[in-house]
Amino acid sequence: MLAAFRPAAATALALLAILPVAQAVAQSVPPDDFYKGKTVQMLIGFQAGTGYDTYARALARHLGRHLPGNPTVVPQNMTGAGGLVAANHLYNLAPKDGTVIGIFNRSTILDPLFESPEAKFNAQKYFWIGSMGPEVSVCISWSKSPFKTWEDLLQREFIAAATSFSADTGVYPTLFNTVLGTRMKVITGYRGGPEMSQAIESGEAHGRCGWSWTAVKSTKPDWLTNKSIHILLQAGLKKSADLPDVPLVTELAKNERQRQILTLAFGPQEIAWPFVGPPGLAPVRQAMLRKAFDDALRDPDLLAEARKLSLDIDPTPGAEVEKIVNTLYASPPDIVAEVRAIMRPVLK
């Protein structure tokens, strides 16, 4: 259903589609009139030290050089409800002039589709700047726990640390339990990654699910070096090249309907690190932000920093991100209804 999200031809067409806008902007408005001397606020829907935070701060250190007028880009953590606080703020309260952009949980994109009462936004009306790449998320267990393989999740109760039921760490175990028959007990209330890691190390939780693989590599490389964790399962539409032997959730589907459910639920992994502007941005600002984003992700300095931080960079242009979001929202109504029924008890 979503396997064709990233064909070269589609990407080329998406880029061609925004070229006339960028060219018209360049001809009609001096490019440095607006951003010169200004500050751009970058909202981050998670606390410091998380994968989202690491990606956002890496971009913030370089984005201003590629915006006309070279504004200062200041990252600001706005935590709460697995990224929903930031998502709602960006949509409803942030200035709609290009001075506030943000990043929040990729799965939050689907909350309105699943009728989450806390989602106060229309995902199809955001201005999508671009994504720094696709991703898989993983379920991990502490090495001293009894969970060594994904099959162990079917046999006994797994205590999963989570920030909230609406975050990936809460959403993914719920889906695995309902669709695949795992036995995960989700414990919420952790502020973010550092607290969840502490709970896992202390034995308070067996592990966590919905953790971006890139974030594992960049924030806990010692856990991998010391073999402190087992990687039980990966969630996404295609496997990470790093994890060829770890089961992919969509490959575990027992029938086509299960596969469709999992494909919709994990479709946002294709735009894993999404940078967003509020609705209503003037076309001139849209073109500036998308061009600056694309240029920054080709910047040798940013790419060198990403390598040091173990961040995978495989950018998706904003026009293609917008297309992916619209494709997700055009999913078959019966599949949407079934995923919504699974998610409704936790989206509160």
C-alpha cells in the first residue's frame, strides 16, 4: 500500500512541482527582507537527549546559514503527551509567519485520523518542510531480563516503559498486543528517554518499544557495544540494513488484512524526522524554508556532524512528505476504522 512512497520518479515530480513557486518568489520578493535580523524558534516535542532532540539540534545549528538573511535558529523543548503539546501549539498558537517551526512524534500525524480528542490539528493543513529520513523503531529488552527474542513477547508479560499512551512507546505495544498477540504491559509517566533508560537499567521495566533505531545508536552506543540489550523487533515498512536478522513487524502479519493494518500504523516511519510549519504560511516563506532545509541537509558540515552523532541522513523533500501524509489519510475506510478501534482506548 505504501511501498511505493519513495520512487525516484515521484520524488523528481514532487521537486519539480515546487520549482515554479520558488522561482516566482525569487522574482517577486527580495529574499532577505523577512528573516534578516530575526530569530527562528524550533519547537521540539520531546525532552533533551532524545532522538528527536538530537536530530533537531543538529539541524538548528546549520539551518540559519541557508535561510536568506541568516537568522538565528533557537531550539526549544516543548514536551508533553508524546509530542501532542508541541503539535497543537504549532498548529493553533504559533505565529504563522515562518518564525516558528517544529518537530514532533511521527505517529502524532495520524492522531486526528484515529479521532484522538487531544489532537487539535488537521495534519493535511500543516506546512511540511521536510523529513531528515525514514526510520525503523525497535523493541528492546535489557540483557538480564528473560526476553531474548520476539517470540518471548508472546509467552510472558513484558513491562514496557513509555512516556504516554499517545507516544510511540505507548502506541506500538498496544498495536503489537492486538494484532500480533504479544503480552506487553505499558507503564506510562516517564518524562523521556533518559528516565526510561534508567528504569530499564534498574529492572523497573523489561525494556521499551517504539524507540527509533537511529536514536538507540546515537544516545546509547555503549548499550550496543556492551551488548546490554536484545533487539526483539523492528517496526517500519522496510528493514534497517543494520538489522537484517531482526524480524520486521509487517513480515509477521498472518494475513493480508493484518498487513494492511500494520502498514497504515507504521506508515509514518517513512517520514520519521518531520519538520513542520504552521498552516497559513505565505508561499514566499514556504519556498524559503523548504529550500533552506534541502540545502542544509546537503551541507558538508551538517553531514560531518551527523556522522559523529551516528545520525542517519536520507532526506525526504517537503512536497513528498506532504504526499505521504495525504496517502495515509486516503487509506481504505475499513482499515482506518479497524486501526482506530485498536487505538481509541489509548488515545485519550
